[in-house]
Amino acid sequence: MNGLKAKTARGVLWSFMDSFGVYLVKFGFSIFIARTLSPEDYGLMGMIVIFISMGQIFMQSGLSMALIQKKESSEADLSTAFWFNVLAALAVYLFLFLSAGSIASFYQKPVLVNITRIAATGIVLNSLCSVQVAILIKRMDFKRLTWINLVGALVSGITGLILALRGYAVWALVFQTLAGNVIYLAGLWITSNWRPGLIFNVNSFRSLFGFGYKILLQGITDVLFTKIYFPLIGKSFPAAQLGFYTNASRFYDIFIRQTSISVNRAVFPAFSAIQDEKERFNNNYVKSFNLIAMIMSCGSLILIIASRPFVLVALTDKWLPAVPLMQLFFIEGFFFPLLHFNMNIMNSRGKSGLSLKMDLFKKGFILISIILLFRYGIEALIIGQVAATGIAVVISLATVGKELGVRLRDVTLPSAWLVLILAVCLLFSIFVIDPLSIPHWAELLLKCTVIPCIFFAMGWLFRLGAVRELKTFISDYRQSYPRR
């Protein structure tokens, strides 16, 4: 038990490093590149994001998640998943290559023909290392993944920055992404001992796809209902407006979505390992839910209140129209990590069908919001997305309570205290820090230091269990490495 607990602590913290280390590097380069490029350049990349994202989902088809969830994966399972992913990637690339002209015609942007065809090669590159990633995640070897990601982030960032400074405009963003794909692929093949065999076992494929197709459907709907905004905005608004939306979405991905995914990719194999121990599983669920809620709530609040001074200091005032969009996106940080956690909990119990239903509820609300709110502008669309995620969290909690027998009071009561703490911190920021006549960098520094101190001090005074769990979690991480 203690071995798994320490291993999980080590895995989660290295996964956090993947977010706050690797993505901090990406964030730093994003600042300098955004200062150099125009909103229109980001708008062009935003126009094809739904097609590239959909291609990535079809390429994996849920098989990587199936490999992780399966207690024992044979060589036939691994090789079958590898060759299917590669063949699927080639099929997707051919489709996008042939469809590039239609995509360009839809937006009336001829340059998108070459952009689509070149950017889509990243799908093929990722297919060549998807199984290696699944193996490392199953082993919870996030340390190795973090270092590979870090090198990839540095190389891709340098590539994008150099090209941006030399006037390559949107192509800087295209080759920045591809450079990261190449380094990621090379790093995984160099450091991994596994190599695919010439095996494609139909029974293995059926077994993996029987679990994975539900993940595939979930991924398809996720891309459709989160990326559909890009073509809608790109077709109905000027490219600059899509650029503001794209960059706001990019920072949301870095700080909220990727952080949540990094944490949950450590949680998924850990909970899968104890899926047959009901009491232990449920106790760990309550502790993990409250801990994630506390950390992500604090982080989301800081992102919201610090958005404006950050943009003025780092990106210059040409990006100020993106601030309201960023703040609305960051509100979803209160909900998305918890929804993603609950869906992974269901997946770890082998109930991917329930996870899919949770996701479909969310997508249904998003579809309704798009129909009702599109006429009111980009901000209204984001509000609808955030509201849909919040409603889906409530539904997912009810599902977890029913299926696992978890007492919802154990998670809703601490969440109520979190709301009170967040309200106090927000009021302090509005009425104490905002009126100060200080430089923007000083305002940014105050909000990023004072507010977290107030937040955790209040959590300690109110004796939130998550504060104690955070301390224990850090202690478990330290104990997971033997003293020399």
C-alpha cells in the first residue's frame, strides 16, 4: 500500500513538473513569439486546429488508454496498437492532404493549403511513439516523460522564436509544433527499450478497441464541441478576432487543461491498480478530489485576477482584447479538472461507458449554448462552454456517488468552504490591490504572491482536510526517494 502511495505521489509531482516545468518553458517562448507575431498569424493557425486535433484523436482511437487500463498488456497488444495507430495516422494524413483545398476555400485563405498539409505531418510523427508513451504512463515513469518534454519544449520554442524574428509569420507557429513532435519522437525511441514486432493480432485489437472505442467517441465529441468555436469564429469574424481567441485558448490549455491532464494521467493508473479494493478506492477518491479542487481553485483565481497586468507586462497592449477571453476561459479552471478527474475515476474502474455519458451530457449543453449564444459574440460562446462544464461536474458527482457509494457530503462541504475563501481573496484583490497606483509589474507580483498566502492561510484556519492532505502528499513524495 505504502509503495503505491509513494509511487503515486512521485508520479503526480513529476506530472506536475511536466506542467509547471515544461509548460512554463512553452509559456515563456509563447510570450516572446506573441510579441513578435500578429493576432492574424494566430488566427490562421486557429482555422485548422479542429482538423489537426480530430486527426490526433482518430489516430489513437482510444487504444493507448486501453493499454494503460488493462492490468497486463502482452507483446501482441502493444504491437497491434502500434501498427493500428500508424496505419490510422497515414489514412488521416492522406485525407487532410486531399482536403486542404476545401479547407482553404471555406475560409477563403489560399495559404491554408500548404499550412494544413505540413502541419498534419505531426499526426504521423505522434503515431510512431504513442505506445511508448502509454508504456511509460502505465509504469508511472513521468520523470522520463518530463525530461523528454522539456527538451522538446526548448527546441520547439527556439525554433519558433527564430523563425518569428526572421519574419516567417504563421510558419513560425507551424514549424514550432513540428520541431517539438520530432524531438518527442526521438527522445521516446532513444530512451525506450520497447520496439514493435511484426504482429497484428485481431483478438488483441478487439479486446483493446472494446474499451477504447468509448474513449474514441469521447475524444471525437470533445474535439467537436471544444474546437468547433475556431471555424465558427474564423468564418464569421476577422482573423484578428480569432487570433485573440486562439491565444486566450492557448494560455488556457497551458495552465488549466494541460495541468489537469498531467495530474489525471498519474491518477488513472494509480486508481486502476486498486480498482478492486472498494473502500480504499473510495477513500482515496475523496482525498484526491478535495486536493485537486483546492489547488486548481487557487490557481484559477490567480490566473483570472492577474490576466490584465500580465498581458500589459508580457504581451504589450496589442493583446489587451484577449484579456476578457482569457479570464472567462480561466473560470473553467474551477470545473474542468474535477470533471476530468471524475471521468478518469470511471475509466479506472473499467466503466468507460459511464465516462462517455458524463462527457455527452457536457457536449449536449455546449451544443445548446452554441445555438443560443453564437449571435451574441465570442464572450457569450465561452460563457456557454464554462456553464456546460459546471453543470457536467454536478452530473458527474451524482454519477460517482451512485456508482461508487461515495458520500457526496465529503466533497461538497469542503467545496463550499473553498467558495467562501475564494470570495474573500477576490474581494481583497478588487478593493485592496487594484486601487493601488503601482506599476503593472508590481500589481502582477502582488497578486501572484499575496493572494495565494491569504488563500492557504484561510484554508489552514478553517482546517480544510485538503491542506493536511497536501502536506502529507509532499511528505510521501520525499519518502519515495531513499536518503543517501
